[in-house]
Amino acid sequence: MKNELNIAPATGIAPTARRPKKPPGRKGKVITVVIIALAAFTAGVVFRPAPTEVTEASLASSESTVSKEPGTATSEPATLPAPSPEPTPEPEPEGPALLDGIVPLDLETQTEIWEICGEDQRIFCMVMAIAEKETGFNPEAVGDNGRSIGLMQINTRWQYDRIEKLGITDLTDPAQNVAVGIDYIDWLAMHINPDDPESTYGSAELFIAYNSGLNGAQGLWDAGICETDYSRDTVESYWMFMGMVEVSER
């Protein structure tokens, strides 16, 4: 009879440890990369937006939005509202309106006379009053058998020295004619009232002296005549023009 050995299982002995897995080799890595790439490609195919179909209608629509070169005709021109024109500013007046439209002298001539008068309203209005009475503002007027010329009827006989002194060459030119007339007016005012010549501006005495000469006026004054038809007309015109120039300068 064989003796059977009953070997009891050992206690306290740890089970045999598992063998660690071998890391994937190069071949395994390649396979993993291929799998990831295939997944990405599949996702791109699935989620890629469907391509837009290009049609003649879409091409025509896109061409209509492109601005054409200058000079190229369009089938449907744009109808934009015409811009409202900018208001043209009126030019600012360069000087007083003077007697524009009131006396038959253009504004350029009046402005030139105004400047010769030193822009003094009183002298300007005296010149206008005398020119109205003597010639009706005619710069070509000739009187006294050819001796008195121009707007203010400058007498070439009595004013010869003054004409020479001022270098006047054409008495039919309004500016040159008025230059002589103003110089004569200043001379008369100084002799009528040496202490205050300007007080005679626009007076009957000054207009009488201009018309009759200083000696002739003195004879009238000595005779008690302080007013004549000539002086009445010129004084009236003088004050009328004074009022009109004042209004035009405001």
C-alpha cells in the first residue's frame, strides 16, 4: 500500500505576480496613427459643407454688384437722387453803394470819385450836386465856347494854373475833372471862411462862389444877395444826396 502524501496548500505564500505587458512596438504605433488619421478624414467628409452650385444666375448677380469702369454702359443705371445745389454766396460789397441807380454814373466811376473825395461824404455830395446842375452828369459836356469841359464844367481859362499843377491831361475823364473841381472847392472854402473852411461845405455861399467865381460872389454878397437859382438847386440836391448816401452806407 502506497503511502499517499497529502500536501496541504501552503499558507502565507503570495500568488505568483503577473508578467507586465510589453509596450507596443513601432508597428503598433503606426497602426494607431493610421486609425486616428482615418477618423479625422471621415469626420471632415461628414461635416464639410456642401459646395455651392455655381449657376449663370448667381454669376449674373455677382457681376451686377461689381462697379464698372468709367464709360461702360450698364443695362440698369443707378437712379440716385440729384444732390441739391449749394447756394452761391453773394459777394460782399467792397464799399458804400453811394448813389448807384440814382445818378447816371456807373458805380465804378462813383467809387473812383468817392476815393478822390477822400471818402468824405460832404465833398462827394457837393461834387454830385454841382455835376447834376452843370451837365446832368455828362462827362463829355463842353460849354462857354469850348472853355468849360466835363462833369463839373472846369473852365480851362480860369483854372489853367490848377490844371497844370495837378498834371491833368483829360478833363473829359470823370476822375481828372473831379480832381480839379475838388481842389477849387477847397480853395474857395479857405477864402470864404479861413478859420473854419469845412463849415462852408454844402452852403449857399460856397455854391455861389463856384458858379460866379470868388470876385463875382463877393459882389453879390455886397449887394445883399445870398442866394441864387444856382445855389438853391445845388443846396437842395446836396442835402438829398447826403440822405441817400447815408442810407446806402448802413
